[in-house]
Amino acid sequence: MGGGRTGGEGTGGARRGLLAVIDMQRVFAEPGSPWATPRFDEAADGVRRLLPAFGDRVVFTRFVAPEEPAGAWRAYYDRWPFALQPPQSPLWDLVDGLTVWAGQQVDATTFGKWTPELAGHLGTGGPLVLAGVSTDCCVLSTALAAADAGVEVLVVADACAGADDTAHARALRVMDLYRPLIRVVTVAEVLATDPS
């Protein structure tokens, strides 16, 4: 579980909901990666500000490649063959500085991380709060699927980053169209929520 964490129940984490940190992995962080996200470090700063407020109510997700792509995913990996690596490859590691918080982890071979496992972590403990990368792909896919399932979703704009600034802004605008199922918020707004 790592040092520096506090219990979610004691800090109001359960009332703030569940923080799902989407795909803060080396493949999206490293400048030389074909999938590098330009504002990854800024999103990571926002994530670090959120983490203490949620205590143990944090789940980190990882995008990983399937062992054998099927359907349209075959064409996807024909385009990105470098990514066909096993889940234990360093490519898929969470970035340094966040692993201490990564007590709960959900891996998926899909963009969307709204899986039965993530739903189980959420339970009935408040909204699903999303941060991470990329706003216009995995965050968007997760938010829409969770909203369709009837979950209140908060997307923390300044703790997310997109493929570029335009894609980030467009994805936020699209998600904001789903109010009140999905609301786009800031780190400051989340931290100002009264946990009592």
C-alpha cells in the first residue's frame, strides 16, 4: 500500500467518491514514446494534489495490450506494433512518484476502464472522479460508459491531459454535454467539497 497514505473513511474519501487515475503510465509520459502526451506532467501534478483527499479510495488503471488482438484491434496494433508487449513490460509501468499510491489497480486491454472490477471498487460510495490520460481517449471512454451505467462522473479537467490542447478541450466540451451525468470540474473544486 505504500507510505504516505491515509484511510479513506477517516479523511472523507468515501464521501468524495472514488478517484480513478487513468493510465498514468510511462508509455504516455516519456517524450520519445509514440504515444507521448504533451501535458502529462501537468496532469500528474493535478493527480498528486487529489490523492491525499481520497485516501484509500483511489484506483489506478493501466492500458495494456492483449496477448492476441482480435477484431478491429488487429488493425490498431498493425499501426502501433511497438505496443504489443506483455503487461509486465516497463512500457506499461505507472510513472515514478505515483506507484506509492497504487494499492488498487485495474488493468484493461480497452480504452474504457469502466469494467466490473472498477465498478466493484466504486460500490455505492459516491461519484466516480476521473483524472489522467488521455482526455480524448481513455478518460472519455471511461466517463461515457460509467455515465451510461447511471454513475455520477466528475472529470477533473486540470488533472487530465489530451493528445494535444485542442483534443483535450474538445473532449471536455463533449463530456460536459452529458450534464448532470458527467460534470467537468477542477482540482480546487474537488478539494473544496465538504467531506463531512
